[in-house]
Amino acid sequence: MTTHPAESETLLTPSEVATLFRVDPKTVTRWAKAGKLSSIRTLGGHRRYRESEVRDLLNGVPQPQRPADD
């Protein structure tokens, strides 16, 4: 049995990301729609963000543009 690294990675809610960046959660959603931050959709349709990507952005590491999940 193999495990994929993405399955074990910590995911953050829009509110958690917003708290880290000190912005409104709607701003985080706009960033995802604009491709500035990639998001994962849960089965219920909620957005989740990879903690490692969020931490890289906080530290100023540039991220490649990715198409947003709609």
C-alpha cells in the first residue's frame, strides 16, 4: 500500500489562512479564484488550503500560478 504526500498534508480553512495573513476570509477566496493560492475542494464544496503553500507565501517564497478550482 502506498500513501500520497498530499493526503497527509495539513489543510487550512479560509478563516485560518485569513488569520495568518490578517485579512478577511473572502480575500483568501478571491486569491484562490485569481490563482494566487491553490485550493482543494472538500466533498461538501468547501475550500481548503495546503499549509505548506500558505507558509511559503507568508515567508515570501514566490509560487507558480495554478488554475483555481471552481
